[in-house]
Amino acid sequence: MALLLPIAVMAQTAFKGQLRISNERISVQGELLRVQLRVSYDDNVLNHGETLNVTPVLKSGYRFQRLSSVVVNSKNPKSAGMQRASIAVVALNSRSGEHYFDYDTTVPFAEWMREASLFIESEETSGGRSHLYEDKLFDRLVIRNSPQSTSDTKQLGNPILGTAAKVEWVQFIEPSVESDLQLTFRGTIPLADNRKIGAMNTRRFNEQVFAIMNKELEKQLQVQGTTISHIDIKGYGAPIGNFYTNETRSSARALALKNYLLTEASLGINSVSVTWIAEDWDSIASLVDQSDMRLRAAALDIIRSVDVAKGREAELRNLGSGGPYSQMEHYIFPKVCRIEYVAKLSRSTADPKGGRLLMGSAPKAMNLADLYATARNFTVGSREFNDIVDLSARLFPDNAEANIDAAGVALLRGDIAKAEAYLKPWTTDTRAYNNLGVYYLLSGNLAKAEVYLSMADALGIPSASKALEYLRNIK
């Protein structure tokens, strides 16, 4: 008999059993994970003056991804408002008499999501007070790898979502010749990962930090004419143990590391500055705010309002019988313990005997213009062209033209995440407008794509005109 029951009885429930979730459909579409659900409820889901904030959340271990939220208001429980507009209006099911809305949203896809569980967070608010409920819908997502019909893709607003750009859409900028380059190289060294660098004695700690920086800077220093003019190092710790003891140890560690690096000849550093923040509460607050920690808002209020010297940690330990603080110790404090460094490099492209250094059998420096000229010997979009242009951005990370061109290569390869990383520092640079427009086109944000491509077209860039023509044909 059970086999004859309708599918509807298999709906999952949330918020004290008053929300019924069904018709789930989860798929990977290009670079995005699309989540579709139907959420049903009765008129009595809320009392007068109450609101309900419904948020699906993906979780796998310490990783999580909150999806768009829906707010149901008791003044009119037949309506729902979304923080990101992509959900249909609430409708009435004429058969059952219940109300429902179809939830449909997308987030950037990451591989860990294949192992993730799906939860529903329901935050009930009444009279300024709120109560959070959490219900697990599925232990593991059942993900479809592609849209089941062309109509699915059209609903997302972009029929080329997840594909590569056409060569005619992408702009490549001829770089200017620079005689002497100032480069910046940034790095982060975790101190509480499986290597446990932060727990080492002073000698081993200094050796490990030096070895890691040396390895990360090695490729830059192999280019002839490159020297390190300055390294700025900032260490960050977590509230493990007594605050004043942490401050004393941090100061001693900073001084010892600075002296060690200045005496290490192989890096050839001219100057070093090392500072240390004994307890990095700013980062702790940021990570707590982004977490799914229970009593997150209360913990943030304590961090922001109670001074460290006046019992901040004690209040956090007492919150929720110590559960939130325990979660912070296990998942947040280890992320905070780190070293961030910024190396200022100088690279001369001038030959001591006069003229420019050219690439030959010896490891001599080649400037950006030389690399671009080499790339131009190959067809735009070919593997050889793409590899050289991408290498240029890695060798000249502070050069706008190198990054904008490397973003163009990423767009040709359909790698929109990499294109975004290259373009992010240059969003206000008019030279980046064309490739930013193509990035948004491939990402599915057609409104932003049209804005950037129109601005690039107004600057007289031919590739923008072609991409804009395509965009307007598919809208």
C-alpha cells in the first residue's frame, strides 16, 4: 500500500514541520550550481507580528555556502520577498489550499558541494527577538551535471553560460615598454595547518618561514636583474592562553624573525619590517560573521562590545554553555594564525653594457613587451599564444595590461573564475571594460555585461561592438 501513496507525502519538512519542501532539483550548469525547490505552507505558519527568514545552506565539514534568503511576513503570509530577485510570487494550490513558492537560485559551483548536505535555516522574529531553527533536508545532494532541457538554460538568462568566449569578443592590449619595473609579490603562510609551524621553537620557526618565502619567491628571483628591496611581514595570532603573555611572545618572535631574515644572505633582502598582532580579533569577528556557528550574532556582539582586558573571552566561554567558543577554537582560531608578507621587488630590464636584455640561452630578463611580441608570433587563441600571455601576468603581477590580457586568455578558455581574479584589481580601469563585459556575459549577468561593453564600444574598441551585437541578439 505504501508504494501507492502519491509523491507529495515524501516532501521534507522544516520550521517545526510547518514548511514542506518538495520538487527539489539540483544541477551544475557551467560554473554555477542551480538549486530549485518548492516550499509550501498553510495560513497559520506565523502569528501576528512575526516574520520568517528562510535560508537554504550547503554544508560539508567546516565548509558551507548560504543561498539566497526568502522572507515570509505574517501581515500577509501569502507573499514572500527575496533578497535576490529570482523567486516566483507565492501562489495558492487550488487542490490542497496551501500556499507555495518556487525557489530558484544559483551560486558559483565548487567540487566540495558534491559531498554537501542541504539544510534549511528558519529564523523566526517576533518583537525584536529571534529564534533560529535548523533542519537537514538531505544528507547528500543529488546533482545533475547539466540542464535537462534548453528551457532550463533560458531561465538563467544566458544561452552561452559556462562556455568559452569567441576570439572576436576579447581585447588584447599592446603593453608599454618599461625600463625598470617595481613588482609586488604577496604571500600567506598558515601557522596552524598540518605543518604546525606556529608551535615550533624559535630557530625552527625562522628556518621554516624563510624556506617557504624563498621557495615562493624563487621563480621571480631567477629572472636576471631582480632583487628584493623590502619585505613587510605581519604575523597574526589567536587568543590561545593569556593575552599579555601572547603579546610578549609575539614581540619576541617578530624581532627574532627580522634579525634572522636580515642575516640570511641568499635572499639578498635590503630591509625587513616585522610586526605581530597577538590576537587578531578583527579576523575572528569576520570569520564568525561568515560562519554557520550557533549563536553567531550573540558572539559577534560580545566581540564588538566587550574589551579583551575586561573579560571578552570569559563571556564567550559562558555563551551557550561553551559551545560557540569551542567551535571557534576548532575551526576559526587555526585560520587566524598566519603570516602575511608583501615583498617589493625591483627588476631592471637594462643591460649593464647598454641596451635591453633579450631572452637567450642564458637566464636573462625579458620585459613585458618582449613577451607580448613573442606571443604575437602565434595565432591569437592558440595554445602557444595563451600560455605566453598567461605567463606574462604571473611574471608581472602588478601590470594592468598583463592582467587584462591574461583575463582575455582565461575567457577564451572558458575559465571565468580565473578571468575574475585577473580583472578584479582593474575594474575601474577603462582598458579592462571590454573583457569585464565579456566576463559578465559568460557569467550570466547580462545587465552588467551590457553596461561594460557599451562603455568599451563608446571608446571605439571593435571587439566590444561584436560582443555587444551578440548580447543584444540573445536578450
